[in-house]
Amino acid sequence: MVAATGRSSYEAMRQREDAVARGSEARIMHSGKVSGWREWMTPELASLFHRPDLTATAAIFGYEVAPNR
């Protein structure tokens, strides 16, 4: 359990992403801050999360996709 927790830390996941991405600009692990997505997500990218199939899937897992602003 301790090993899994350590591998799931922001720092460990960012290192793994750096190793696999090899210079790509695409990132999943950004700043590791709460609501950090607000600093990098464009309106165009945000609109992709408002497709009915994605909002329905999110709801199955207990997530609510905030309305477009």
C-alpha cells in the first residue's frame, strides 16, 4: 500500500509523464493545485467536456460537469 501511494504522488506521476512524453506539450499533470485547470484550460477544450456522452459517464462515477461559462 505504501509503495502504491508513493507511486501515485503528484511528483511521481509528473516524473513518469516527463519520461513518457519526451518533450510533448500535452500534459495531464499540470501544477498539482486545486482548480489548477482554470489556468490552462481553454474555452474550446472545456467545451469538449460538455458532450452528453461524457457528462453521462461522469455522472455514473459521481462527478458533475460544471456548466459552460
